[in-house]
Amino acid sequence: MQVSVYRYDPDVDEAPEMRDMSLELPEGKDLMVLDLLERLKEQDPSLSYRRSCREGVCGSDGINMNGLNGLACITPVSQVAKRGKLALRPLPGLPVVRDLVVDMSQFFDQFEKVRPYLINDQPPPAQERLQSPEERAELDGLYECILCGCCSTACPSFWWNPDKFVGPAGLLQAYRFLADSRDTAGAERLRDLEDPFSVFRCRGIMNCVNVCPKGLNPTQAIGKIRGLLVRQGT
Amino acid sequence: MVTQVTALARSGLADFLIQRLSAVVLALYTLCLLSFFLVNDGVGEGIDHRQLVEFFGSASMRAFSALAVLSTAAHGWIGLWTVATDYIRPHYFGARATVIRMAFQVGCGLLLFIYVWWGMRLFWMLPG
Ligand code: SF4
Ligand code: SF4
Ligand code: FES
């Protein structure tokens, strides 16, 4: 199997390049892309990438495989390889630290902006704040995000304005707290999102939905934020 | 909160609503013109000047045309501002990106202003 890997070590290389490597795949077994990377690293120990859980939970191995963002650990090689070829690149749009490792600061700065935690100005009850099963169900499809960054780095609006547009991952979380019955800062949260960039730069391209390894739908959440903004503003 | 002076209303929500509303106005105006030309030119005889003046000269049509011109300007401004802030960036244009973007926006603004001014003259000075 031919694998072409994006290589860049700023201490040694003048410019990034795609380097070809080849690999014997075991017969009758479909590896995950992460297994493939591990084998490539045995060939060349200088190859760098992030990984941790190897089961789609930690969100650290988001990379671009033949043009599609996803988690290397849960993406079968057969799903992304085309005619025995596979090109592996870092997540697009973010500064590259080395090889497949990107600097996620811009991504997390946007995440921080939406204040991704419960705000409640009521005095805390003796035990926990309760929710009805229906209220809890409002958070389904929102709380599962593992912040892998696959969606935001697939979003053209985030590529063009990573400093101003919150991006799909941040907005999914913004809605996760807007939808939470225990949160009392809704009006304030909406006011912070009402400017021309934070939410409204989303052009509904839906690249985010297309790549999310957890099957989440940021575009729908963004639509709901818009709906709330319209209702609050009129 | 990200503010940007050159957006139309400085509020993303207002811009978003204006963009949609003006699109509806323009769609209706297009349909209105289309049906006028189709009905009156149905047999391919052409439309003469008198018919045009009658049609565009009515009070309701003048108001509609003026509204369409204003919608074009608002719609165009918001759209072009968005395109400019997406693509005229340091990444492609280097350090002068902001200057180039401002020049582009001034150009757009001027053009749209002339358009509105001309449109208003045209539709309000027609003999009724
Ligand atoms: S929404 Fe999906 S793709 Fe985006 S960060 Fe969360 S898990 Fe990753
Ligand atoms: S739907 Fe919006 S957030 Fe998702 S990729 Fe498109 S522009 Fe980005
Ligand atoms: S290694 Fe944790 S998500 Fe892939």
C-alpha cells in the first residue's frame, strides 16, 4: 500500500512536503488508519502525530485522510483509501507544529469564548440541580462532542476568519448551554453571539456535519441559535 | 463579541434579516416584471413606450421600484462586505489587505449609491 504523508519538521525542513512510504497490509484484515500510522512510525520513528485512547473518545487524532477529516483510530483504511493509495495530512487551516500535529490554540480560543460551562445565578440547592427527562433530552446530540476539531477545520468560514467566527464546534457547545434548563445566562449568551461574525458567518455549507466522527449536527445547532436570536431580537 | 464598523447594521442579526427580506422583495419584483413582460409581449409584438410609462408610472409600481432599488443596495452591500471580509485577507493580499478591502468597499458603496440616486430620479421623475 502506498501512503503519502505530510512531513514538516520546522527545525530541519525548509518547507513541508508529501513523502511517500509503502507498507505491506496483512491479508484479510482491515486496519484502522491509526494502526497504519503506528506501523509507519516503526519504519520512521521521526513521524509525529497525536493519539491517546485509540477508540474515538479522546479526540486527539483528528487528521485529514484523502481529503476528509476524521479520527484516525476509528476510520478503517478501506473506507478512505482510493485504489490502494492514501494521503495523510494535518487538519487543514491550523498552523502545523510538526508533521500531522497542529496548533489548536485558535480552535480552543473560540471554544472558550462561548463560556462552555453552566452559569446559574440562583442560590445552589442542597443537592444537585434537577432536570426532567425531557429537559435532559434537549442536550442529546450536543453533549457528545469530543472537541476533536474535525468540523471547524473542515469549515471554509472558519478557515477565512478563525479569529472572529466561532466555528461549528464552538457553536454546538454554545447551543448546548443555551438549551440547558439549568442555565440562566441565555440572554447574555445570545447578546455575545449577535454580531456579524460569531454565528452569522456560517454559510450553511455543512462540511461540519459531513465529517463529524460522532455523527453530530453543528449546522442544526447553529440554525437553532439563529432562531433564538431572531426571537430575542424581534 | 466581534464588531466591525463596515457591516451594514453592525449587528449580525439585523444584517441577516435585511439580507433575507431584501431577497424576498427582489424575488417578488422580478416576478412582477416578468409577468408584465410575458403578459404584454405574449404574442411577440413588443411593448411600446406608452405601455412602459403606464406600467412604471403608477404610484404603486413607483413605490415598488424604489423599494427594489433600495433592496438591491442593501442586499449588495451586505453580500459584498461578506465576500470582501472572507477573501480580501492578508493571507492572499499581504500587509495591504485592509487597504485593498477598504478601497473595494468604497468602490462598491459608491456604485450602489449612484445606483440608488439614479434609480430614485428615474422612478420619481417619470411623468405620471
Ligand atoms: S462536533 Fe464533532 S467534529 Fe466537531 S469537534 Fe465535536 S466531535 Fe469533533
Ligand atoms: S454549516 Fe456553517 S459551520 Fe458548518 S461547515 Fe458550513 S459554514 Fe461551517
Ligand atoms: S486516539 Fe482518541 S479519538 Fe482517536
